[in-house]
Amino acid sequence: MNRKSSQTKPFVGLALVIIHLVISTIHGAAHQGAAVMLNTFGYVYVLVVITLAPLVSAALLFTRLKKIGALLLGLSMFGSFIFGFWYHFLSHTNDSVTEVLGPWHSTFLWTAIALAVIELAGTLLGLHLYRTASRSAA
């Protein structure tokens, strides 16, 4: 791997985290608009795993702890994907895309799909960055 490529990779991770944050914010607005409330576990999970962990991981990608940042990126995005996929597409709760009706339905649906895609991409990117950091450290 050349030097320029290794210097660009943290910025790709940062861009992915920013895009995830923007989509999550819009999805959160759809939750509010459609009056879809989470339980306490859901709110804590969203705050810690879906919001804070990716932000911390992005910051760590620019430090000498980039390997930990890459691992945190991959794990937090995977955890976000599992949570969102379960609640939005598999469960039959008020957080399911099939249960949200009215003017917020389209925003809720498309942001749920976009989150699933970006979270899968983030999982793969985090794992790739972790493997790359592991090889360069060896």
C-alpha cells in the first residue's frame, strides 16, 4: 500500500461517519414526526452505539490508535446494522417500516434503507482498515 492511499483512508472513514450521522439525524426527525418512540434500551443504544461510537472511531482513525478506531468503526457499524435491521425490517413493533404511516412514512422508510446500506459499508470499511493497520504494524 502506498503512502498516499494510507493517508486517505482515515478521511474515507470520517466521510462515512458524517454521512451516517446526517442520515441518522434525518431518521431521528422521522421518528419524532411519526411519533415513533423507543424504549430506554433503544435510546441508550442509539446514543452510545449508533451516535457516539462512530464519532469516537472517526477521531481515533487520525491518531496512533487508528487500529482501535478501525475496530470500533467496524463493530459500531455492525451493531448499528443489527439493531436497525431488526427493529425496522424484522420486528413487528411501532419502529417497523411497515407500521409507520402518514406523511413521515417515505422519509422513515428511505432513511432506514440508507442506514442499513451505510452501516454495512461502515462494517466492511472498519474491518478493512483494521486488517490494513494490522498488516502495516507487523
